[in-house]
Amino acid sequence: MNVTVTARHCRIHDSDRERALSRVGRLSRYEPRMAEGDVIFEEEGAVRCAEVRVRVDGGSIRVARAESDTFRAALDLAVQKITRQLKRKRERRVDHQAPTEKSAEPVRRMTAG
């Protein structure tokens, strides 16, 4: 998976950059078809924002944005949000599959008489 880290109107430490690469890289355990991820750090006055975008093969894009006092805290919040989104998407996809023959209960027919 390709992960890009961008800083807008600010500078980020190498430790924050490495943390972003590792945290977004680990998201592939929830969605194995992930194609690429983007992390955008932005500073708006005293508030620091982190936005995480994940592109999945098949056209799906997930976005999470969080604000905090530090870039590290904002990144952690954004990763938590996108993790919830990916888990929910995976659960919905798994829940809608038809039951297998082994797990299906046998149908009992009632006879008249």
C-alpha cells in the first residue's frame, strides 16, 4: 500500500511522519484491498488537524478528520475514526452473505393428518 504524508501551512517532525506511515499502514488488516492512503497535517491557528484518506480498490474512499492540540493526538483520533469506518464496512459486507449449507437449519415440513 502506498502512503503519502503531507503538511499544509506547517512543519511536522520526522517522528510524527513515521508514526503516520505506520498507523495508516496497519489499517490494511481491516481492509485488505486498500490501494493507497493519504495523511494531511494542517495547522489552523493554535489547532492542529489531521486528515486520513484511504482509497480501496473498487472505488471506495473513506475520510476521517480530527483536531487536537498536537499532531500526534489529532492523528490518533483520525485513525480511530477511520478504523471504526473500515470495521463497520467489513461487518456489513460479511453479514449480508448467504449462510452456508452447514450452518443452515434443515427445513421441517408439516404433514396434514
